[in-house]
Amino acid sequence: MRTLRDNTTALDDSRLPVRAKLVAAWTSFMFLYVYVDILGFFVPGKIDDILVGVVFEYDISQTLLTAFLTLMAIPILMIVLSAMLPARASRITNLVVASVQVPYAAFNAVGESWTYFYGLAVVLEVIVLAVILRLAWTWPRRTASPATTATSLDREPLRTQHHA
């Protein structure tokens, strides 16, 4: 015998706004980004290289660290920009920045001997970037209703007078 399902136990499955999804995706990307760097310190010889002043075959300098900070700041700022920019600007910025981050993510694995670790890191980062690209590309468009299209110069909706 079939019984009616109790609707009081059904979970709320409200749609999450695209902005919130983008913020979550960039936050996830940053966690991956940071933890790959932190876990990379456990690769044998990595700390020894840092202690003698070398990272990725480059001498550690203020210029190098400034470049690293700049590269890290881009996805960090995308968390805030995804939430705060107007929708059109946010969409375009997400498409451009995520597209640029894909080859950069792949570059991070070039020349690394730990191919499983860095390979998995690149794959995971690219998956999150693909999610960001898809969310931004498919950002829903709002259809204008007659009430929202009739606006005055100060952007307040014009109200029609109702006659009794």
C-alpha cells in the first residue's frame, strides 16, 4: 500500500543565486590553490631549496614574491568581485579571469617530479574553473516586465494611476 509522503520533512531546495555559486566556486578554488602550495612543502627537497633561496629554479627576490602575491591576489579578489560587481561586469570578469587561470593552473605542474600530486591538483583546479566558466557563461537573463521597463530618469518605477 502506498502512503502519501509527509511534506513537512521535505528539504528546501531553493535555487542559489549565480553570484553565491561563483563566490563559493572561487572560494573552493582558493582552498585548492593554497593547500596545494602548503602540501607542496612536504615534497622532499622543497624546503631545502627555499632555505637556500630558490623556488622553481628562480632565485627568491622581492620581485619574485611580489609576482607570486599578484598571481595569488587575482583569484582572491574574484571572491569579492563576483559578489560586488554589477551582474554584467561580474559575468565578463569571471569569464576572462577563469579563462586566464586555466593555463596558469596547468603551468604550475610543468617540471614537477610529483606528477600524481601536481597532476591531480591541476585537474581539480581546472574542474572548478570550468564550473566558474559554465556558471558565468550560462548566467540567467531576466526578462523585463512592463512594470520594470517603464522607468523614469531617476530609475524609480513609474506607477500608473488606478481609477476606481
